[in-house]
Amino acid sequence: MGTLVAELRNLGLTRREALMCADLRPRSAVELHAIVSDCDERLVAAAGGGEGEGGGGGSAGDGGATTTTNGVDAALAAVARHVERRRREAEAAAAEAVRQEQAARRRGGGGGGGGGR
């Protein structure tokens, strides 16, 4: 969570707002506006905008304001990356627990049948 809070702080959010975003995980601009006061005025795009996000391949410019990453989009992208990272970590931990349980059974550990009568 520390990296998400730091990333959101760099975009102009207060610590409280960044922590609320980490807790509530907004997925839309409307949700973000409910957390951050004066959202459009305060959020600034990170210098160089969207580094490492792999976007920007399309050359069909359909209006500058809609194609450039603004602060709201950058904040929502940061939250989405954080949520995805946490999901992958949870899946990896669950898979490891299953592997350990299977290994224990193969070794004859049985491991907690839950008793009977």
C-alpha cells in the first residue's frame, strides 16, 4: 500500500485522500471526485505522463484533451495497478498454500482430517 500512497501523493493528493483511495479503490472519475475535493484543479499529471503504461500507440488524434493522460486518469490507473498487483499476490499465496498441503499429504502428514465422531 505504501507505493500506492506515495504515487497518489506525487499526483497532488493529501495523505488522507491517498489512504482513502487505497481503502476504497475508486474505479471511476465519479468515485474519485467523491474522495478528492477540487479533484480536477488539484490533480496534476505526473511529469512525462503515463510512463511504463504502454499506452500512446494510436496515432489517430481525436482531440488533445481526451487523449492526454490527466491527473484523474493517472490516479485511477495507479489504483487499478495496485488492485491488480494485490490480486496476483493473493492468487500466488493461495496456489502456494495448495502446493504445500499437497506436498504434506504425499509425505504422509495427512494434515488435519477434521476428526470424526
